[in-house]
Amino acid sequence: MNLNRDLSTHHELIGDLFPKLSAKEIWEEYRLSDEQVSFFNEYGYLANIRILDDSQIEKLRKELKEITDPSHPKNDLFYEFHSNESDNPDTVLFHSLGHWRISEGFHDVLWNPRFVVAASQLLGSKAIRFWHDQLFCKPAHHGSVVAWHQDYSYWTRTTPMQHITCWVGLDDATSKNGCLNYIPKSHKWNLLDKINLGGDMESLEKFLSQEQRAAYTKKVSIEMPKGYGTFHHPMMVHGSYENKSKIARRALVLNVFADGTLSNSNDEILSGVPKILKGEKLEGQFYPLLFDPSDIK
């Protein structure tokens, strides 16, 4: 296959890192159980789902090392690139969006069968389109927090709310190296104000009711081996603490929405991407269709 410089023009697998399967094969091999879907609907998250095998992890780690170099020849294709998004000068949080446009593995992980069928099911078995990717990397010893937040507070430029996120560790994720934390059932809360992700861990607190503050005592730490993922609702309150351990905590994030999601803004939806006017469907080059359960035959 002749590849374009910008891999967002390719809406299919371009390498052999993930298997090329039909919708029926994907559904039969990787679909979630009814119990798993029910758990997600009740608590707002579903953790410990195997997304990557060891060879896939190593491939993505290699690409990660290459593309986090600001001098990478395709650096201009990132939607956002922050070598350090932390407000604390003593800690580091690498954060980027748009790497699917740059490297083969991060492009093809969008079509990973283990991911797409689960994401579709958790959105009510709807066809899903890609929204955007993210990388969050916390180095050993001085990795920054990612403050408590709700994803949809940053995404109101899209409507209706029919999104889902999958967070996947490229390292073992533990409480010591800054794993993800959730407030169970917080996906049923009201939409809260957005905060600075690399700022004060507890900056969301000032927007909470007394009852919501009390729910923090029931927070859960999502410890998982590398290659495992956790899915969460766009209203789910989540965050991660500092990495003071001896190992890095690198993670990729895949965000998708149900087909039919619309632009809710006349401004740029993603940096450097052509505008889609308010009320128009999000589709085309930058929002490819990843999986449609109607193709299961």
C-alpha cells in the first residue's frame, strides 16, 4: 500500500499489527457479556479488558519514543503536543492528540477488534466514529497528576453526548505510578466546569455539592497489567495521581462517538482540522467510521 504522509487519509488497517476480520468475526470473538455491559451502565466504567498483546505493546512503545521527540518530521500533524502540561515545575506530564495521523501502529489501533466491538456495545450497539486520540505519559519519580475531571466538559462542541473513552496502559498501571481513578456512578451527575488537567488534583472540588464530595470516599483505583484497558462514560469523574514510583506510566486513550454526532460550534473542533459548521454531521477524513454492527451478517 502506498501511504500518504498524513495517515488520516487511510480509513482501514495499513499494517499487520492487528487482524483483519469481518464484523461478524469481530463480534463472535470479542463481544462483551451482558453482565459487563450492565456493570458499565450501572457504575459508568468497565475495567480490565485486554486490548493489546505484548508484541503490540512493544510496537507502540517504539513508535511512542519516536513521535514524542519534538523534532519528529511529522510533528506538525499533531492536534496538540505538550512536552509538559503540568503546572508544577517539579513534575512532568506529556500529553498529545493526533498521533493516529503520524505512525502506523497508533493509526491501526483505532481499528483494533478488541476495542471497536466493546466501544460499540457500550454505546448501545451503535455504529461508532473516531473522535480523537490522546497520549498521557508520566515519567518515573516525577510524573504529574491528571486532575479530577469529566471528559464531556471539554467536548460540548459536539452533540448529542454519545461518546465513550478507552484508556489503555503501555505499562503496568498501579496506585504507585499514577493509575486511573474513578468515582463510581458519577456518570449520573450534572455536567461540571472544565479544569486544567495538569493543575491542582482537587480543583474540581469547588464545583461539587456536599453529596458529591462525600462520594470521593468511594473512589476506586484501576490497577491493571500493561495492555489492558478501561472504558468510561463521558460524564464519569476520573483522574490520576502523581507517579513517584521507579517505573514510567505511559497510556494511550481512544475516544469515539456514535455515528450521527453533530458539530455544536462554528469554531474549530480540532486544531488544524477544517471546520464543520454547527448542526452538521461529524464525518469525513478526520472522523472515520470504525465499526458498524449492522455489518454483522
